[in-house]
Amino acid sequence: MRLTRRTRTTAWAVAFACMVLVGSLALVDGLRAGADSVAGRFETGPAVYIRGTDLLESRIPLDGLAGLPDGTEALRVRAGVLEINGLRRDVIVGSEARLVGGTWSTAYPTSSSDLSIDVGLQAAIEAASGRPLEAAAQLTLFSAPPMNVSVVPPPPVSLELLPDSWAWARPELFAASGLAEGLPVQALVSDGPLDPSLVSSLGLSRLEVLGAVAFFRGGLEEAGSALSTLALLIAVVIGLLVYSAMSLEVHGRAAEIRTLRSLGAGPASVAGIYEGQALTLVLLGAGLGSALGVVVAHAVVSFAPLLGLPNVVLLGPPVGPFALALLTSAAAGAVAGIAPSLRAASLARPLREVGRS
């Protein structure tokens, strides 16, 4: 096979098409693996119960919490405004209380005027302000006046399913801001399912944390279907490119083909030469493009955090995308090379045979 400018251009075009296909498929597979990993964390995590469908709007009265097993945690969640490091930003403030021996206790923070800034929120504030976190801040909850709070380090232990961009306080801080809004609990967290009769009497429902994951998975399935269609379109494009390139090659090498005829090459041999050239062309392009697609996928995953995007992609060996790209390209190249190869074979047939046909 002699690479000409025409065949090189075709090989690069095939490589680009396969790069797009393999890179997209690798990212979708990686997102699917990431979603499965997140779902696995939630499925093995604690049971979370709320009243209604929204965590912030949930209101579970304290006088209805009798009969809960020891170890159950009451989670209060409030939206607030935090003024610190010269910044004013909206925050979510949480408070955890654990039931031990029939008594609710909060281990951290230790003072009712303390505000614990979790690691993600601390990093965001320090990055936005350009200086370390200050030791004092003002916190506004509900419609109460701002409260002066002391900033303390992140909590030593927190629920894994909760983000690290919250602040944490004691329940007394919520109560001080407004009695009616400060006391109700937003969620109950337990290591296992609560008694169904208790759940029913409190009007609770289990928080479906997997709903977002299921929605995400549905989107990935749609993306997978779209990429299957893309694979068909890429096959058509590759076929047209190969057909055009090989047709021009046969036309431009008519004299060489007749020379091969004079040297004793038969039609089948000449057709095999050009069919093999078509296959070699697409396989070279597909191999190069597939490798570039994997590189691009890893680059997207690596640079996503730098752009502030969450990285939930778990890239694995792209065996499936590689196989699909190679098979699609080979099939398209084989089919597209048939007509030019037959045309080359007709040029290689003896003149008397051409006349009879």
C-alpha cells in the first residue's frame, strides 16, 4: 500500500471520527460507573426519613419522637447567610443530635455560639477571599438579626451522604434565632429502617436519595442510544470517505493496473489489492483515532475539577468502545471498497473479455 496525500487525508478523517466515537463512549461508560459507585454508597448508607418531599421544607415536631431507637440522629437543616472574610454568601447550616439513653445530645460543636465550617465550604471561602478563614463571623437565620459566632474547625465526623460545603451548629443556636422555626427537625437518620408503624404515625417517608441517581442513569442510557446512532452515522461517513478515496485511486492508477495485467496479475488479485488497501486505510485510522479518543477522555476527566465541575467519572479499560470503533470502521471500509475494487478488476481483465462483457 502506497500512502498518497489523498489516502493520508482519508485516514486522518477516519481517525477523527473514531476519536469522537471512542472518547464519547468512554466518558459515558465512565459516568455510568461513577453513578453506580455513588448509588452503592447510598444503598449501603443510613436510612434517612423526612416529612414531605423536600429536606429544607420538612418539619418533624419534637413531641412526636418518642419510641425512636438509641443511635437515631435528628438532623436540623437551615438556610442562612454567612458574613466572613469580607464575603457574604448563602449557606446551609446543619445540626446533628444523637439519641442516647432516651436523651438527645450534640457532640460538636461544643458551644452554642460556635459555627463549624466544613472543609469544602472553608476551601471555597478562602479561595474567594484570598486569605485564611477568620475566627469570627456573622450568621443570619430566618428573619432574626445577625448573630456573632465563633468559627471552629470542621466536624471530626459527619454523615458521608451529606456534602462538605455546609456549616454546623448546635440546636441551641437555631432555637435562639426563633423559637417556632428553631426547634422542628428536618430529618431522622438511623443505621437501619425505622419501625413502619412509627414512620406512619409521624407521617414520614424515606428520602429517595437514589432518585437523582436514577434520573442520571436514565440520561446516560439516552446518551448511549444516541451514541449508537452516532456509530451508524460514522460508519456511513467512513464508507463514503473510503469509497471516494479508493475510486480516485483506481482512476488515477489505471495505467498501473494495466501494467499489472500485462505482468500476469488477474482480476481477483487486483481486486484483492485494492480491497486490502481500503481495509488497511480504515484500520490505521481507527486504531489511531481510538487511541486519541482515550487520551481525550482522560484529559476531560483530569481538567474537569479545574473548571469547577464535579468529577464522578470512573474510566476503565475502553474495550467495548475500541471494539466498536474497529468493527464499525472495518465493516464500512470493506463495503465501501467493493465497488472500486471491482472497477480495478475490470481494468485488469483481458481486452477480449471486456469486449464480450
